[in-house]
Amino acid sequence: MDDFTLDPLSPQAQSDEIVASLRGRHAPVTYLLARDEAHVLGPGRMWSHTVNNLAVLAEVESFLSKTMGTTSQRDMTPEVAKRLRELIVPAN
């Protein structure tokens, strides 16, 4: 995969390696890649686009629900659901 992200602090190649290693160990991994983002420093913000923040948080909540037995909210706006689908990098 080419490194198209805007983030100089966390190069995509490093993320690709981590995900490949985890998947090689059959660990549950959902790889989200936002090509339009970089690290954002600020209180309460992960990324600069709100829809990306909401999509990532929905996936984190889903992951915790599956792996730790917590509850999660399944409903989200169509915009957030669409963005989440776009962010997911499928396993090869």
C-alpha cells in the first residue's frame, strides 16, 4: 500500500507493518486509514474532520463491545456510517 497519509508523526508504512503483524497472529484488527488527516493537537480532538472522529469512535466502541463485552450504540448517521466504510482497509 502506498503511503498517502498527511501524518509525518505516524507514517502509514509503520501502521501497515503493525496491522500485518497482528493479522499474521490472527488478532482481531480493524484497520482504519484516513488519507485526509494528520495528528491534531487540541483538547477533545483526534482529527480535524468531525465525521472522521465520529466514525473512528463508533468503531472503537464496537471493538470494545466485541472484545470486552461492553454495550455499544449501533445507530449512527448515514454520513458517519458511509465514512466508516470508507476508512476500513480490508485484509488482503
